[in-house]
Amino acid sequence: MTEPHRAGHNAAVTAAIEGELRLLDPQVRRDPAQFERLLHAEFTETGASGRQWDRQAMVEALSENGLDDGIPIVASNMRGVQLADDLVQLTFDTDNNGRHAHRSSLWRRTELGWQIWFHQGTLFTPEG
């Protein structure tokens, strides 16, 4: 996993980036309790496969399958913008063992800290 360049990020964007990187961390993905703490109660995702997920489905899939094939997910080109006091949008790319996706996430500040509220992935073929 690559660390994003943090120059110029405010605290909200930095917190969202840190949360996103934790969601990609194999140790967090193997621990349903840690993973679930990062998901907002109203979390939804449109996965790169086209599948729709909610918080419960994602946590169940994690418990059943681990959502981790042991190969680290590499994140790159991570950028963030604070849209409101309690809302940050992140965009980035991932390489999951040769499966490339453009990704976008919305993170919300809650009483429990920053949690992912929405995520979408779109598969792409890298040029070159």
C-alpha cells in the first residue's frame, strides 16, 4: 500500500485518508470488529463488480470470506477534498493483484470519529 502525499491536507482529509488506508490494511480486513468500526451505520457501496453492499452485507462477507486473499491492495493517486464540516470525498486507484479500479469514497465525521459512508469502484485497464 502506498502512502498518499499529505502536504496541504487539512485534518479532516488526513483523517479520511488514514481511515481509507486502514480499510485496505490486511490486518484490519482480517478483524471484523476493527473493520466494522470504520463503516458508518448507513454505509453503502457499489463495488467494482457492480454488486451493491450495505454495512451488514460487507461485515458478513468479511466474516465469511475474510475479504482478503493475502495479497496487499496497493492504493495510489489518493486525493481528498473537504465538502462540508463533517464530509470528505476521497478519490484514488487500487491494484488488487492486477485488478485495477478507480475508487471514490465519502467519509463522515460521527461521534465515533470518521467513518466511511459511501464507496464506489469502477474497474479499468491501465494504459501502457
